[in-house]
Amino acid sequence: MGVLIIIDILGPLALGYLLKRAGIINDVFCDRLIRFNVLVMMTVLNIMSFWVLPISGALIVVPLLSVFMCFISCLMASHFFSSIFSDERDKGALVISTMLANIGTIGGICAYIIYGEEGFAYVQLFAMPQNVLMVACAFPLAQYYYGKYASNASDMQWSFNFRQMFLTRNQISVLGMILGLGFQFFEIDRPAAVGWFFHYLVHILAWVSLMPVGCLIDFHGASRYLKKSCVLIPLKFLIVPAIITGIARLYTNDSILLGAILISSATPSAINAVITARLFKLNVNITIAAFLVTTLFFVCILFPVYFLYAG
């Protein structure tokens, strides 16, 4: 297990960081790698994993829990944790870091290690609303915090664009889920070779998705906020997972589904928080610090505990 974590999570992060600092890869290459991951890798893997996912009524609850997790994290962070900062841009960066989580990649890899393809599919279902939440919730909230900083929050306006929010090519992996569930519903047998191929694709996914993240890491700028970012540890890894899994237990007793929800609700901050902070002129270094602190805590402490408990 430890070897897989080093190879599939810490490995690509370190390689991306080193290659970017050495000037071997640039932002254009990273952007193309991100698009390939979102449009191709995630779509193919979703088809494969959802093809063998047991269909039940509890599946409807999974994405709803993801949305609820976003709101409860935001409310708790803004009311109880953001007070450690006085600048509204800093507060906004911290709150955004709690809203957006690295569910699909890190959560998916860890669920696959423990529960196999079924666990991976459940995590992807939990991660499905994240891109929508980024645009529908994180963007307006980031704009709100910057507006408070600029002292013109009362004059701000933002618009709802259905096409840009729900009908973009970044959502194509959802079609993979639907197609895989369709194969399952119509009882189309999945070839045995697909399971063998899936095993290797999961590891490729880790490198394709996490190498660009390593390129974005700036240790120098984030180092000033590492200590304060530790305030997220009890919120993201104890309070929120306890609430989400407690609710999930009311709807299902499936141990694999509950395990996947537990992993999903305790995943580290997403690099999308960094992107959001850049777009709306919040403190980017806080989001990077939050990503580093929560990712290291999850990989080095929390996930090994999950692995031993599940085993």
C-alpha cells in the first residue's frame, strides 16, 4: 500500500514540480495534460467502472451528499475557522480551500486500492458535482470575498449561465458514467480484458492528473501559511466526514459504499481552489498551503489508518 501511495500520488507531484522548475515542461504542456485527463482518461475509466457498479436507490444520495458536504464545509469554515485571518482575500482563500476537494483523483485512487473498481466508481459518483460546484458556488463566493476586500460588495452582481455551467466539454466524463450504467442496466457483459486494462489505467490516471498539480506548487510563497492551514485538518478530516458518513448510514449499510463515501468526504483540498483564487485575486499562497498540508496529512496519516481499518 505504501509503495502504491508513493508511486501514484507523491511520485507524479514531485516529478511535475521538478520538471517545471527545470524548465523541461511548461504551462502549455500542463494545460494539455489536464484536458486529456478530464476529457479522455476520466471518461474511459468511468465507462469501465460503472459498467460493473451495482445499481441501487442509494446511488441517488451519493452526489447529493457531495453537494451538502460543499455547503457544510463552507459554512463552518466561514463562521468558525476563517477568523484566523483579517484580510478578506485570505479568508476567501481558506473558505474556498474547504469547499473544493480532490475527490476524483486522490479519493478515486485510494478507494481503488482498498475496494477495487466498485469503490472507484462510487467515489467518481461522489465527485460528479464538483465541477458544477466550482462554477456555481466557489466562483461567486470568491467574487464576494474579493468584493468585500474592495469595499464594494453591495454593488456586485453575477449571472447564472446554464450552458456554461452544465453543458461544457469538461462534463463529458458524466457521459461515461451514464454509458457504463446503461451497459449494466441492459445486462451487457463486460469483457474480462476490460478489468485487466482498468487496473493499469488507474495508475496512468494518477500520473496524468497529478503531474500538472506538481507544476503549480510554489513552496516559497506557500511556506508562510503552512502553519495556519493546519486549522483545516480537524474540519476536513474529522468533523465533515463524521457528518457525511453519519447521514449516509441512514440510507445504506453497504460497507463498500460507506467506505467510499468516508474516503470521499475526507479528501484533501483540490488544486481547483488555487485556480479559483487566481481568477478572483484571492491569496493563492493560502490555497497552495492548504493543498500541501491536507494532501500530506491524508496520504501519510489518514489513508494508512483507513487501509488498516478496512483490511
